[in-house]
Amino acid sequence: MVNIRSLDPSASPLDYYGYELRRLREEAGLKQDQLGSILFCTGSLVGQIETAKKVPTRPFSERLDAALMTDGHFSRLVGLVLKSQLPTWFQPYAEMEAKATYISTYQSQLVYGLLQTKEYAYALLSFDKPDTADEMVAARMERQRILEREHPPVLCVVLDEAVLYREIGGPDVMREQLAHLLTFRDHPWIHVQVLPFSAGQHAGLLGSFNLLRFEDDPDILYTESYDSGHMTANSQVIRERAVGYARLQAAALSREDSAALIARVMEERYGHQPGPEVA
């Protein structure tokens, strides 16, 4: 049976997307299963998205624009929908991250979100909240689109060596993630360094942090705890963390040596191991 639950388009970006999908589908004289056939999906999926029970993906939205000839309407709208799936406490940071012209981050535990593979992100996000993992992964992948802009931010990343050894999602997922990091070794705007264990005590021992710089706004420092994030533009705090970050970069391996270490860990720890010999 077709679900005819009505939506309030002002309730959320997801509700507005579903409302628009139903409105434009009906204007086109298509039933849900007919549109699903055109989009290479089920009519049930179309119905779930129309009733805000399912979050649309970017590929779905692009196919929808082509099918209904909506001139990119849903491709633009899906960005808002996916951003709304981020945790409420994280959304203000994501908005500032998207506006930044220069991002500096030190990560002590995990690969920075903008450089995570889909599988790595899924392994992380499905651990505590498996029911919403797909939507949260899609939102994280949407965040990464800022790196594909015509004028992307400069991104400097210092990863603690522990990040390379913390097995997230299994050997195959880690191998793919480290291989992904290696694709940035010659990138003009993305700079990845590894802080080796041999560095000993260092300026990042209190935990991960991000520094954001903007064209016309004050710099921002971002840190987070288990379920909350904190941003500050306090000039003294920014100054101290900026100096700390410079020290981290100085203590880290060079870009070239970092890539060599990542490649070595990828092969030695996560390389394909031969199976047992059969007698």
C-alpha cells in the first residue's frame, strides 16, 4: 500500500525533501514504483524518502534531478539534508569547517574525518549507533566535498603514529584507509604528517584539536569530548595552540618520511597474509 503520510515541509530539511519529492513526482504523473524503476530502486524506497523515513543519498538525488528534470534542485537540497544528520552539537563546527580557508588538525586517536574512507567511517560510527550509521556516514562523506571545491581549504594534518596501528574495521579497512592517506602525498593543498612514537612528550598530549582560519573572521580552536564540542576564538588560547601546533609539525616526520611510514605499516601490519599451507 502506498504510504500517504503528509509532511510538514518546514519541520526539517529531510521533511522538505520528502515533500518536494512527492509534489514533483505527482506533477510528473508518476507512481512511486514507476519512479523507482526509472531511478533503479524500489518504489518502497521512494515512499520511505517521501515520508522522511529514509535519508536520500547524493547519487539518488542526482538521478532524481535527471528523471524529473528539476535542474539540480534535489542535488542542492540533499546537502542540507545530509548536514542535518550530523549530531546537533557537531553541526556548528561543520558549518565553520566548510567556511575555513585553512584547517590545521592534530589527531591522537583517529584519522581526521575529512580524510576517512567510507568503510573506516562506517566501522567507527556503527559501533555505538548501528541504526543510524548509514545516515551518519553519508553526512561525513558530504563534509568531505569541501576538499573538491574549486578553491578548497588548505588542510594540514598531523596524525599520531598510534592512529596507524589502531585497527578500525579490520585489516582490509585499515589497508584501504592507509592507502587513501597515501593518495595525498603530492596533493597541493593537503599536507599529512605522522608524529612518531619517538617524539616522546609533545604539545598534543592533552588530546586532539583543530585550528580554523578564515578570510575575514577570527581564528577558531575546536576540541571535543565524548558527546560535545567546544569552539573558542579566545586570542590567547588560539596563540598558545598555534604555537603548540607549530611544535607538533616540527616534531613530526616530513611529508615524505610520513608517507614512507604509512606505506610500511600498511604492508607489514595490514598486508595480505598468505594462508596456511595445505599438505
